[in-house]
Amino acid sequence: MASNSLSATINKGRHGPGLLARSARFALPALIACVVLSFPATLQNLPGSPFRNIHRFPIRLSASAPSAPVPAAPADPTPAAPAPPLSIAQAVSLLYPEFPLPEELTPHVAFWTEIFTRYSRRQVVLHDRWYLNVIFAVVDMDEGLTDGRTGWEAVGAARDRCAELLTAVGEKWDRPDAMTGPERMIRERYAGVAENPRFPFRQAADRVHAQVGQADAARDGIAYSGRYMTSFEAIFSDHGLPVALSRLPLIESAFNPKAVSHAGAAGMWQFMPGTGRRFGLSIDRLVDERRDPLLACRAAARLLAANYKALGEWPLAITAYNHGVQGMKNAVAAVGDRSIARIIEEYENPRFGFASRNFYVEFLAAAAIYDHADHFFPGIRPDPPLALSAIALDHYVTVATLRDHCGVPEELFRQLNPALLGPVYTAGGLVPKGYRLNLPTGDRTRFKALYAALPDHLKKERPPTILAHKVRRNQTLSDIAQSHGITVRGLMRLNNIRNPNHIRVGQSLSIPARTGIGNGRGPGETSVGPGNRHRVKHGQTLSGIARLYNTTTGAILRANAIDNPSRIMAGQMLVVPGG
């Protein structure tokens, strides 16, 4: 049963630390009280005002809710007095003792709690970039837009108006009597906030930041995560890491395995290609293991363990997930302190931007939200856990073969194997040899029997040759597809092209080779067979792997986009071109 307050659970002499920690897990949300702040009504009601679709809103800032009394022990005739409520910092310390929360960062956690639980992706919070809990306005992009503006145009107009007001407030900061009513209300946003000399209140006009809400994405993501969370927690536990790290995808992708960032990070755990390969994920034309939640989770556990080994403290190691180990070493050196609070406050580097600066406090908020999801999202029902078995394929086979002969519905196949890319599903596309196919555990025995009974002509030892076609001037995708007897749609999927008009002269396209007519090559085409897939074993080097397959180290480096031959690790999957 959940208590009304953490203070009701604190009695180490009676319950011991184990029960304390378990009870604390279910009581944090009751500590958060509401302080109402509203946007100036005079601005909100002006005709044509950019603030007409901006709401008044409560924001939770402090832990001051009354606590329930601790029930008296039967032998004690005197009722126990209510224990004092805990601050958010104390509550997080109880829940996650490995992850310290400096008191000065407590408002940051409160802010991100609001972003992930109160505001949807159609609401934009305009706030002070440093004093996060100082909120100027909340723009609802679906309301009040009767003048033809888009939601983002309304956000831009509101942001500009906030900056104008704050500029005026800054100029009159020491003369509040000279301010207009709206200006005084903006100034009052900072009442009770401790000013940091590095970030003067009067310069707030330069710090207006627009943050999109995430409540709907967080709710959906937490529900979806039920499919994998049991496995995630086991993976982190097996690596000797805090299981709370399994909540990290809530801030990275809202547990969306199809998420792709503008920078090129992909999957639930948001690995960049180079980092993914470094920590054992295979990424090529057919397979992108960053998109497999379980494989990417294992890679994330290895990465976080390496971060912690290099940096020695979890606040730094977690921030390094976003900013990199060397980036955090640079931050420590520049500030002269390992304190995450001092680094957040003092470290100045163009690459250490808003996302990096807030990554650790976002994580703490996300972990607390996840572990109290039923409070923040009443009625939420996590999806049931998936029971999966991974079966390594020892041949190249088509999806149609697995569907028609092995009883694997294609929709389920796609759902459980998000690492397989578009070319696998094109006509003639093959699931690569060595790929570990995810299947429901209950289907494992039946699948293995049906797979073993496949006729030889449906199983291939080597994939068909792929030709490389260089796009020539005035060629269209339709011309190229027609000349090779394939569809435009098939050519697009094979090359991961989204827009058929976005090809350029000199671009190299993969074309399935025709058989039975010469060598199947057209003008300007060369054979670039995809080669073998090799999982690196402990102690192996690139030169040794190259000798094993009668190829060169350079060819393996190029095929896998590796720039440093010493940066391979056991478990990493490599594409090895034929010699």
C-alpha cells in the first residue's frame, strides 16, 4: 500500500533499511505541493495577443505536503507524532542513493517532472534557461489560433513578446514602481528564487527557452516499456549496475524503438553509429542493431559501465552518455571540481548545451516518474512482458520463406525484429546469415523443427551479388529501376531512399544483380557483394580477421565505417567483404 508521505515510512529501528527503501518507492509523489503562478491576464486578453492561447497553470516546486502520522505500535499507548515532510532531494536520495542530487539542482528535477507529467507535446513551456522553474508562459499549439498562424508561429510570437517584456523588466529592475502591471508580474516570477551572480535576473531576456512537453509521450512510452523492462533490469543487474539506469530511454526516446534523432542517433537507447559499433552493435545495409531494444540495452550497459570506470561517479557517467567521457573529463578539468552542480553552473563549452547540462537531472526526474507511474498517470497499464528467444540463422533466407514455411507471421516478424532494415523486405531480399532472430519463446521448438526441414533451394550459403550503380546526369530513379527490371519502390527500399527525387549525380545505388545474362552488370556498375558477417571474439584483431577471410584490413574498415582499427571489441559484429 502507498503511504501519504515518505515520513510515514521512516522508522529504521522498526522496519530496517530494506522496508524503508521499498516504502519510499511508492510515496514520493505525495510530497509535491502546488504553487500557482499565472501569466499576466492583461496580456492574455489583448486582441491579437500572441498570449491568447496561453494558460494559467500550477507548477509544483516544493515538498511541503502534510504527512500522515506513523501508526503507533500496539504496545505504545501514545500516538506517534507526524514526522516532518522530506524535500525532493531527500526523497530522491532515499530512492536512488547511488545518484546524488545536490540541493541547488532540486528545482531542475521539479521542472522536468512537470515537463514529463503535465504538459503534452502540443504544449510549449517558455521559461528561463537557467532558473528552469521560472516559467513565463505555456503555449497550447491547438487552442486559440484563429488568425491563420501555425502552432510554432504562435510559440515564436509568444517567445518574442516574453523577451520584450523581460528586456523592459531588466532595464527597470531596481525601479519596480516604474514598471507596468505585466512587467511587475514577470518580475514577480523571480520572487523567492536565489539569484546566481553568473545569471543575473535582469538579463533574463537572453535566456528565454522553449521546451516542448512530453507527458503524452511519457505515458505511452512507460506503457510500451512493460514489454522489455523485466529484461532491461536483468541486463543491468547482470552487469552489476543500478537497475534504475534502465529508465534512461524515457528521456532518450520515450521507449520508442523507431526513434531517430536529427543527429543520426537511432533506437530506444539512441546510439550514434560509431558508438553503437564500438559497443558491439552491428550496423550495415541490412541490419541496424541499435533498433533492437535488448541488444541496444546490453550495449548501453557496457557503455555506462565504461563511463563509470573512466569517471568514477554516476552523475558524471550518466551525463557522459550524452556528452561523452572525454567531454566530461574536459569539464572536470575546466571547472577544477567533480561536482555535477558546479559543472552544470560553470562549465562553458559550445557542445555542452541545454541537453547535456540537463541530462542528469532529467534522468533523476524520469526515474522517479517511472517508479511512480500510477500516481502521475492514473490508470496506466504497462504492456505485458515479452518472452523472447533468439535463434541464430545459419543460412541466408527470405522473409517470405520464414513466413510461409516456418509459421512466422510477417507482422509479428517485423514487430519482434526491428533491427532488420528495408532491403531485407524487398523482392529477393534476405535475412542475413548469423542474424539472431527474435521469436516468442513458446514458438522456439516448432520453429527450429520447421527451419531444419526447409528445402535446400530455400536456404543460401551466400547472398546474391549486389551491383553498385553510379547515378549519371539526367538519370531518374525510374530510369535506373526499369533498366534493371526492378520496381522504383523496391529500389528505394533497398537503398533506404525516402524521396525518389532526392538522388544526385555520382551517388552509388545498390542494385540486385540479374542472373542468367552475362554477368548482370550494366555500364558503370561494379560488384560489391555484401560478404560475410563476423562477430569478434576475445583477443581477435582486424588483421587476423582479414587473414581469416582472405581480405584486407582496409576493406573491413571501409565496409564498417571504422576509422580506428584498434577500436573493435569482443561481441562486435563486422561485415567482411570477400577477398
